Amino acid sequence: MPEELENLKWALGWLGKKRRVMALAVLCSLSAIGLMTVGPFLFRIVIDDVLLGGQYNKLLPLLSLALASVLATQALRYTANMLCEVVSQHVVVTMRARLFERVLRQTAAFHRENTAGSLITLCTGDVEIVRHFICWVMPRSIECVAMMLTVLTLFMAVNPLYALCLFVLTPISGTLAYKLGRSIRPAHKKVRECRERLSTVVNENISGNRVIRAFAREAHEIERFERENQAFRDAQVNANRIWLRFQPYIEFMAQTLGAVNLIVGSVFVVLGRITLGQMSIFQNLAWALNDPMLSIGAIVNDAQRFAASADKLIALQYSHIAIRQPDAPHKADIAGKIELRHVTLTAGGAVLLHDINLVIEKGLTVGFMGPTGSGKSLLAGLLPRLYDPTSGQVLIDGVNVKDYDLRCLRGQIGMTMQDVFIFSDSVDSNIAYGDPEAPPENVRRAAELADAHEFVSRFPQGYNTVVGERGTGISGGQKQRLSLARAILPNPSVIILDDTTSAVDMETEKKIQDNLAGMETRATKLIIAQRVSSVKNADCIYIIDGGKVTEHGDHARLMANKGYYYDTYRLQHPGEAV
């Protein structure tokens, strides 16, 4: 029970400024319940005073009053439902926005541990379940409790013994509801897990469609989808089976209440303990007991479904954000001097970078080479704080990057990634992603520097051409050049090129290097590459191996050392004299 109360408190916390609106909705609902009890009492007067007592002059006013109470009741119920809907939609919009922001602020490690499918499920399906809980489950629960308390009070006022005979069935229904809740919550957790895995499979198949077709693995993926689809179905069937196992008993108790009401009422009328009109009050208000008893199963079922989703949403909402904005952020412009002091980075007990020390002066071009997985990209990711070092310091212009305003820091560092991502948008919007207000001439200039203008001009609509999701419809080399144009458009002080020209030919690579060297502002450039040709002309080249700097120097010095760089050069230039 404490966990359920915590989940309820968490859900109510999302109401925010809409608390008063929700309170008004509850008030309207309770008022409607109060008005619904008027009809049976009016009917009692009609029977005892008008039909049996002969006071026919009361009939028209009583019927008018009954009609007015019905209209007022319906208006209040409509208002309550609309207000609940408004509040629940407000919660959905706010929750999705906050959770989405939370996901965006997380590090790469978080996204490795949480699949895209699970995060999509959280921000869509699970949030919708919370909306249903706020819009229907909570108000309905309050209504049911209010109905039973109101009816109990009225029945006790009319005839306590009659009331106790009817309410004797209530504890049995409560026990059934409790057992249903205990049984169905694990089933709903299983349903949620299966839905999450199914979403992951769908997301992976859509994103990796080209790879699937290239390896002719369609049949395998269809079989994989069917397996998860069947598992999801089985989990749903199991949850429904538990629900249906209890529902007949709950409905039986509700129907039994009607029979008990009729039998006890008839006996009491015959014995003279109540009038026929008083019996009609019990008969007409029996729905107020039946309705909660019939609804209790659905309420418990949906409440447990909410609990299964709330657990995951709470975990996401309060998940640790490793990269945080400093309390007093440093917002000065960056010149471009970079220094790493005894930088070590660990993850999962493994040392990824070990005691890195280096200084890169403003405006220099520095290359990084090394075996795959040696830590080159991790090292570059420390500058824009995609990661934070476990120990040591990363400084730009003598200021620890942890002290910079994140937006200011990242806005002055242009970066291309190994895994190039192109948005499903126009070429212009993709290039201007980091600076949406950039004029067309700046976009074109960035494209020219990245040697992208020529092929973009050949597109049907030029820079307004919309490329497919993840850049479908354009080649790998074209995606790399668009990514490079995106990185250099904001005119950053530091440019990180992570394997940027691996998919272009040597001639294009040379042209891009010449263009970058001729940029108006002399930015500090960090080039991560496997090709010697990409870093050969750099002011300094660092060799990273096993998370450590094993060599550094210019091309001539590294060739003289005859280490990793020398061996790589000979492999890439066979037969060339050195």
C-alpha cells in the first residue's frame, strides 16, 4: 500500500496549476451524486403522498423538480468529465515534455542501457496510461466512495436494519478487489515489458531496414517480430484471464445485491417496518451500490496497470543526469586553447582513458590516430562534455569545461560524428541545424567549404530538397559532407572532425582539407582518422592506444619513430619509399 500511495502522490504532483480545476471537477461530480439521490426521495413522496395518500396537487411540482434535478445532474456530470479531460491532457503535455527533456540531457551511457523502443514506450504508451488514470480512475474511485458513503448515510436514516442487510455484501466485494489487485499487478508488468520489447524490435527494423535487406534477413526479422508479438499477446491474454477470473464473482455480488434488496424490502413492507415509498428509495438507490461494486474490478485493473507504468516513469524522471549545468556558469567566448591534465575515464570498471596529458595551442590542427576502440572519440567527446572524466581536468582557455555554460560551450565547438545522422528535413535545415537563423549565403558558404555545394545543386530542389530519415537517398560520402557543413556553419572556435572523410575519395578529402585550411577564422581543429592522409599535414599527431598516448609529434618525427604511425603509413602506401 505505501508504494501505491507514493505513485498516487507522484501522479497528483503533475497537476500543478490545474489542481483547482481538478478540485472543481471533483466538486461537480460529488454535486451530481448528491442530486441523483433527490429522484428516489421524490418518487417516495409520489407513492406515499400522491398515489396512496391522494394528494394529487403535489404531482406536477414533484415531476418538475425531478426533471430539473435530472438536467442539473447531467450538466454537472458533463462539466466534471470535460474538466477531467482538460486536466489529464495538461498532464500528458507537461509530462511528455519533461521526460523528453530528461532523455535529451542524458549521456551516451544512459542511451546504451535504455533502448530507443523502451524510451518511446515510456514517452507515449506509459504517459497515456497515466492520463487515463487521472481522467477516469481517480475521479471514478472518488465517485464510488462518495456514492457508497452517501447511500449508507441515507439508508441508515431511513431504516438502519435494512441498510445493514444490504451492506453485508460490501466486504466480500472489497476482498475480491484486493485479491484481484495482488494477482493482476505482476501480469501488467509483464505486459509492459513485452510491449517495450516489441517497440524495440519495430524501431530497430525501421532504422536498420537497409542492413536487413542487404543481408536478406527479412525472414529472420519477421520471425523475431512474430515471437515478440506472440509474447505480447500471451501477456495480454494472461492479464485478461486474471481479470475475467474475478469479474464474474464481482458481477455476481452486484446482482445478488439486487435480489437481497427485493427480498428484504418485501419482508419489511409486509411486516410494516417500512412503507412502500420507503422501499422504493432503497430500490431506486440500489444502483448507487451496484455501480461501485461493478466498477471496482475495472478500477483495480486500471490502477494496477497505472502502477506498472508509474514505476518506470518515476525511474526515468529521477534518473541521474551525469552532465549538469554549473551553478555559476562561465559564459565567455572561447579562443581555442585546449589542455588535458591527468585525465582518466572509466566505465563499468574498465579504464577507457588513462592519465592523458596534452596541450593544444589556439588555432593549431591536431590529429589523433590509433587502433579501433583505443579511445580517440572518447577523448574528443570530453571537450563538449558528452562525457566527464572520472579524474583529472579538461580545460579550454584555462577554464575547466565543467565551469562553462553548457549551451555556450557546445555552441562554440563544431563536431562531426562517426555515425553521421541526417534529419528527415531539407538540406538547408540540416546544415543550419546548429544556427537556424543563418542566412542562405552562410549555408552555401559552409557547403562549399565541405565540398557539398556541387552535389546539393544537382538535387531537384537544391537546398530545399528533403532527404529521407537518417539520410536515405544520399550516399555515405554526401552525408559526411553535409555533417561537416553543419559543424562549420556556426563558425566555431574548436572543430572536431571524427572520421569525417572516411567515405569520400582521396581527391575530395584533399579539397576539403584545403578548404578548411583557408577558413577566414583560424579555429583549433582536432582530426580523428584512420587514414594517414587525413592527419599528415597536422601540426601535431597523437597516437592513442589502449587509452594512453603512446606517441606524438609531426609526420616526420612519427615516421622516424617507426611505431604505429609508421606501420600504418606503410600499409596504406605500399611500395612507396620512406
